[in-house]
Amino acid sequence: MERLVLHEYARSGNCYKIRLTAAHVGAQLERREYDIMKGETRTPKFLGEVNANGRIPVLQVGDRFLPESNAACWYLATGTPLIPEDPFEQADALRWLFWEQYNHEPNVATLRFWFGWIGEENFSEFQRVALPLKRAAGLDALKLMDEHLSQNDFLVADRFTVADICLYAYTHTCEEGGYRLADYPSVGAWLRRVEAQPGHVTLD
């Protein structure tokens, strides 16, 4: 495999999921840290050389750059048991990855960032208005997961896959955004199953 460099902000769940995927497949990552609170991903150098969208994570593969966390996880997982062989199950895994970025992360992860990095006392008017809407959408996402996991040990194909990694990253930190894992017992049991997988590494 070509040299892999993860351009990241270590506390980000999106960055963590790439490190977690790499740990499960035995890939070695070089890590380059950027402080998003200081605008280090908005510099002309970063925008010109790493990601014109000004966001992390970015997985550098040799001299090529792959933005978007779930795309990077899929790349690392390709050719391993983390991606099902059956075409429908592959598509189902992608369904969960898309859903994570569209329904889960924008609500569950956003509230973690707002409360943990910005602080409620510093919320903008937009954030104060959006807070109940994002909280409700996050509750819906966690409820959907809990209902699915009440009937399934893992999200796809009855086994641990890249879909579990990508959903684990922000679900296991959801209480930092004001959600209660105790309200979702099937999600809690699933988190423990994910954490019991060989190769698991914690958020650092």
C-alpha cells in the first residue's frame, strides 16, 4: 500500500473513524494535526495543497488526496472483511454511510461540537434557534439505530463492517451533545460489541 497520511484534528469523530478503520485493517497512518479552532485548514497552503473545501479529515494516499471521512474509510476497508462481498450488502453498507453523514452526523456530532467547543453561553442566534431542531433530528437518528439494533447485532450482514465503524465514531460520544445512551439500550449493547472487536482503538 502507498504511504498513508491522515490530515486530521484528533478530537474529531470523522477523523477518528479513519484511524479506527486503519487499526482494524492493519494500515499504518502518518498523522498530521491541524487546529480547526485556529483556522489551520483555511490557510492558502492547506486549501491549495490538501483540500480546497477547507475541511478535515483528508486521507493522503501517496501524492493523492481523498477528502470525506466515509470515502476514506471505504478506501481503507476495500479488499478486507469490513466490506461485504454480496452486492446488496455492499449497497446496504453504503446506505448506512450516507445516512450517517446526512441524518446522524449533522445532528449528533454538531451538538457535541457546539456544547464542547463553542459553549452554550456563546451560541449565536442561529444556533439557539437550530438547537431544538437538531436535537430532535438526533433523537430520531438514535431511535432508528436502536430499533434496527434491537433485531440485529450489527448494522449490516449480521457481522462487523465498515458501517459499524462509521456509525460508532459519533454515537459513542453522543452524551457530549446532551443525548442519553441509557435511552437506547440496543445502541449501548452494540457499542460494547464494537468495542470488543480485535484491533479496536479508542478516541484520542
